[in-house]
Amino acid sequence: MNIEILQNLCKTLPAITEDIKWEDHLCFLIGNKMFCVGSLSENFSASLKVSDEDFVSLTERNGIIPAPYMARYKWILISDPNALSVQEWEYYIQHSYELIKNKLPKKVLKELGL
């Protein structure tokens, strides 16, 4: 996994936008809410929102920790891109997107065409 692959995976999802925050982080958003953040630095890492159950099991893996400042909202930081298989990356990106999308107001969803 690298930032280009992450970007390609996120771009397959409907109604997303991209933004660069904190100088070197590419953020993927739906309705102006982040669902995935990837670092643009040499040492690739990414953060995603996960379910409560997945948060516990994933943070027990090597290379995955609770995301600094965001752990209380069940975000993880994947510092080792190989901690997840390609299929897991796809699943957790989609799942993060759905978790954020499901909390958006109906008005916003309608504006996004969802």
C-alpha cells in the first residue's frame, strides 16, 4: 500500500473530495467529513474510522495503533502498510466511508446525490 493506491481506492467511492491538511496529509472526505487520511511523507501511514469491535481487534495487530487524538472516536493509525492485506484495505476503507456517510444529515446526503 502507498498513497497512490490509497487514493485510487478512495476515488472509487461516490461523492468524495480530497484535501491536504497538516501540510503532508491527504484527506478523503464525504460531506466535508474525513473518512480516511494518508500521509504524503516518505514513511506511508494511514488512518481510518472503524467499528468498536474492529478497533479492539485491529489495534492488537503489529503496525496498527489507536490514532493519536482520534482514538476516542475509534480511529486507527496503520503505520505498517503490510499490516492489512489488499482485501482488508479495501474493506476497511469502504467500511470507514460507510460509517461516516451514515452519520451525515439527510439534507447533506441529498445534496451529494446519495
